[in-house]
Amino acid sequence: MRLTTLRHPWRAALARWGRIPGIRTAKVTLAAVLAYVIADLLNTTASPILAPLTAILVVQVTVYQTVTEGLQRVLSVLAGVLVAVGLATVAGLSWWSLGVVVGASLVLGQLIRLGPHTLEVPISAMLILAVGGGAAPQAATGRVYETLIGTATGIVVNFAIVPPVHVGSAGSAVAGLATRLGDFLRSLAAQLRTGWSRQAAEDWLTAARGLSATVLEADHSLVRAEQSAVLNPHGGEVRVAQPRLRTALTAIEYCTIVVRTLCREIFDRTFYLPPELEAEAYSAPARVALADTLDAAAAALDGVAAVARGAEPVDTTRARVLAQLDELYQRREILGRLLLVDPQADAAAWQQHGALLTAVDRLRVEIEAAVRPAAQPWRPPSLTEGPRRAAQRVVGAAEQTLPLVTDRSRQAVRRMMDAAAEHLAGPGPRTAPPGRPGRGTEPPVEAEDPATPPPRPGTIEP
């Protein structure tokens, strides 16, 4: 990192400048002003306010979002103009023309999958319809031109002026998730040492269920970092950090599920006991051993947070996590001996203790997976990935909806093609009329389908 900074000091300076608060505000303002100036010079309309408005809406946090936002906005405006320009010339604005335009625009927006931009189609159409008469084509042309100018200006400004990469915020989000999960385990361990009750078990189960919201927030942050690498000359930082962060986030998400399962097993063990025996759901030595095990898991999660932040050498942090996992394994063995019961004497306790130990084992496996090196490098998503998936969905739906072509129809098509080929090749020998075969002739034999396998020896065809 230091060598790269020395070789390209201007790039490092721009990267630092891109993290200054207010830089996006400056880019939006500049894009709006430039879009207005360009539209005014091209004399698109008398008041080209749509160009700066489009530029303001197009400029997003990342270049990828800016491009996709701009393309969807252009499509929505074009769709609305195409719907309204013909009707505006003939009918003008009335209650029935307004209903036709709005309905057709909404249907068209849903067909081309504009998503949140679907409502912009009827808005553009109504603006053109309001002009009416012979001025409608000119208004439609000006609206399209200004939309294109605003979109292009927003994309160029966001690409040229310090396109940010959000790998730092993504690393902080993943590290914060690991830290929160570790703090949760420490608090649960402290509660186990001081005492236990059914109400405490239920409270910890409810708190464990609340960890899922933090996982979603971290995932959104990482997705934004992945998108910031698209069309970004500084996207190399994201390409290096993404495998580490995605691996850690996936494993931590599984850890939250395991912790919720662990809390559920503890709650189930306490739930079926009488109130006077709630504190005896686990013996004091077993509760202390379980608390020690959870403390070891929390210490390992601290190492996972350090790996996500990337502030320390990754190999050193991984070695520390593996050492904590060894400690976790040893404490789990102690816990297993303390929870050992005879299944013939207490089958319920035997099942619940086994489920608890299984959750601890799974937690250790997932923490180890969080710091495991990625198997393959990461490449940013392509801009055509979304349209390609949409086309695949359409093709798949068509294949499921349309009837399958049968063998008989396929053979009929092949016979028609053969007959057409014989006709184009020229007149052949004279043949007898149908129904009256000539002497020495045999009825025509249908050509075999090459895709049909030959009959097995010893079989009789029907």
C-alpha cells in the first residue's frame, strides 16, 4: 500500500479527497449547472429545467448506481413520450385521453421492468399530452434531449470527479457485526455465572433474534461496496477486500443463526421445569463451563472483526483466531463431560444437552470459516448482468408456457422441408397419380428420424 502511494501520490490524494464530507453535494451541484448550460447552448427548450433536474436525480453514491439510474430514467421518458405523442396530436387533453395514456404508460412501464421508475412513464406522457396539438412533437423532442443531456452530464461528473469506493464502510459494518455478536456472547456468559431463570432464558432468546437486522445492514453496506467497484478506476481496493469481507459476513450470519439456536436450547431446557427448579436447569459447574466456552467464542469473534477491518496483517490475525478456537474446543470438552447424562434416566436432558453441544460445535466451525482464505478472486458485476437475467427469466417462462414439440410434428416439419428441397432441385421423374401406384413401384417409405435409436435385435416393431 505504501509503495502504491509513493508511485501514484495524485491518486492517493484524490482518494482521500473523495472521503471528505460534502463532496457528493458538490458533484450534484456541478452536474446540475453543467446540464443547464449545455441544454441552454443547444436550445432544447425555452427553459431547459429538465436537464439539471435529471442530473440531480441521476448522480448517486456510486458510478454503477448512477449509470443504472440514468438508463432507467431515459427509458421511462422515452416510453412516456412514445405513448403520448400520437394521442396528443390527434385528441389533446381530455378525461378519456388522460385515462388511456396513464393506463397504457403503467402497463408499458411494468412490461419493460422499470421498477421504481414506472411512475415516471405516465408523468412524462401527461406532460406531453398537456401541450397537445402540433406543439406536442416539439415538446417531446425537447424533453428527450434534456433527459439525455442531464443523464450524460451526471454520469460524466460522477465518473470524473473522485468516484468513491465504500470498502472502508463495508469493513466497518462487518467488523461491527462480529463485535456485537461477541459482546452478546460475553453478556450471556456473565448472566450464566450470576444465576439463571426461565425469564432470563426467554429474554436472551428474544435478544438473539434481534441480531438478524444487523446482518442485513452489513450486507447492504457490502453490496454498495461491490457496486462501487464497477466502472471505477479505484476499484482494485474493493477487488482485494471483497473476498475477505464476503467470507466473513457469510460465516457471521451463520453464527447468528447458531447463537439463536443455542439460546433456544437453553430456553427449552428451562421451560419444562417447575418454577422452583428453574435455577437447577444446569448445575453451577455446567453453567460456569458454558460461560467459559462462550467467552472463548467471543474472543475468537474479536479476531474476526480485526480481519474484517484489515488494519492488522491478515495472517497474524488468523493465527490468533485459530488459537482462540483451540481454547474453545478444550472448554467445550469440559462442558461435554459436565453435561453427560444417562439417556435411560433422563431422555429429555440427554437430547437437550446434545443439541446444545452441537450448537457449540457448529459455532466453532463457522468462526473458523470466517477467517478462511477465499478460494477464488472476485470480479465486479457487469452492467449487462441485470438485463441478461431478465432475458433468462423471460425465456424460462416461455419454455414452461409454450407446449413442447412432439415427435410427430417434428417429423411432419422434416417431411415438408424435404419436399421443398426436392421441388427446388428441379422436376424429377414422372410419378403415378396418388392412389394408383405404377407397376413396379412401392409405396413411399417415410424417412427415419435420425434422433430415433434403431430397434434392438430380437424385437418386433409395432
